[in-house]
Amino acid sequence: MPLFVLVHSPSVGPRTWSAVADQLAGAGCEVVVPSLLAVGEGGPPFWPRVADAVRERLAGTGDHQRLVLVAHSNAGVFIPVIRRALAQPVACSVFADAALPASRGPTPMADQDFLPFLRGLADPGGWLPRWTDWWEEPDVASLFPDAKVRAEITAEQPRLPLAYYEEQVPVPAGWDDHPCGYLLFGPPYDAQAREAQRRGWAVRTLPGAHLHQVVDPGGVARLLLELAARSR
């Protein structure tokens, strides 16, 4: 049985994966949820801190332990550099409502059309508000199953520098030479799911909002197991 490594978006925190981790553990899987809360501390480049945090969380795991990397949202861009940093073999990578790395060449953290919106949010020191403060209240409220979960996820969110989203992440050649899959919750990531399908990856859909893993952790865990099983 592979070890599931659930990688949260640095825009939020590890609490976004904790319920799914519990579901996977209940199904007999080994699971870790590395914390990326410190990724925005210090200047660029930021991507090495992501790879380092995952590698350090897996320290002590046997070098032959097979891994399933699962990345949510903008953490998807980091899958190639995470994989390169690890000693353990990656059996499968799953992108959960996530941005895709380029097949080759550097990948921008944010679309060029989105950067003006972010620059308008940044304070004079170049820091952005917490991710849930970017959006209108009705849109934010719809992401969560209840007030308790919302409070927990909101409380642990870091503030990231604008420079984090202006960065480009290197993509090692051949990073996708292993089974990859895509788990779609809904727009606007349907375009990413179509690209994943074009690349020949397995694609599954579980309709919901962008944080659907906190709303239906059982359904998300079930489809992660299904996608991981394709790599055996």
C-alpha cells in the first residue's frame, strides 16, 4: 500500500486535507499532510521551500516506500519539483482541482490575466490578505460545510507575498513519466481537467466548490483511492 502525501495549497493550510486524511487512514492507508505554512517567509524563490517541507516531513520513511502525491489548487504546480526532491519513488500523482505544471519549461504560479487582481489586493509592503478575504462573503461561505470548519481553516491561513504569485516554478524534464490523474470539483478548473485528459491522464469528477475535500471527504478519499489503484 503506498503512502498518500496530501499537499495543501500554500494559500490555505493543512486543515483543508485533514478530513480526507482521516478517511484514508480509516481505509487502512498511511497518510501524511506536510505543512507549507512557512513557504511565504523570506524572499523568493519560494518553490524550494515547498519541496524541502515535503521532503523533511517524509524523513525517516524508507527510501523504497512508494508514494502517491496529491496536490490541491496552486500546489499542483509544485508536483515536479517535489518529486525531484524525494528519495522515495512516486507511484502516482493526483491533481485535485489543481493547477497543472507545464509539460516542459517554467510554469507561472498565476495566470498573467489574474495578476492585476492580486496586485490590487496587495498592501504597500507587498503582502496579500488571507485567501478567503479575496472574495465576496456569499462565495466564501459556500466553500464550507459549517461555521466550525470555516473558522478552523480561516484561522490557519497565512498571508502570502505578492511575489509568491509572480514566481515561475521550474519543471524538470520528464517529470510526468509516471501515472498521473486529475480530480475535478468544478469551474474554473474544468479547463485544467480537459488538459489532463488531453495528456492521457485519468480524470474523475466530483461536483462541488473549490474546497470540496472539506465538504465531502469520504467521496474525495474514494476517488483518490481509485486513481491511485491505476498505478499498481
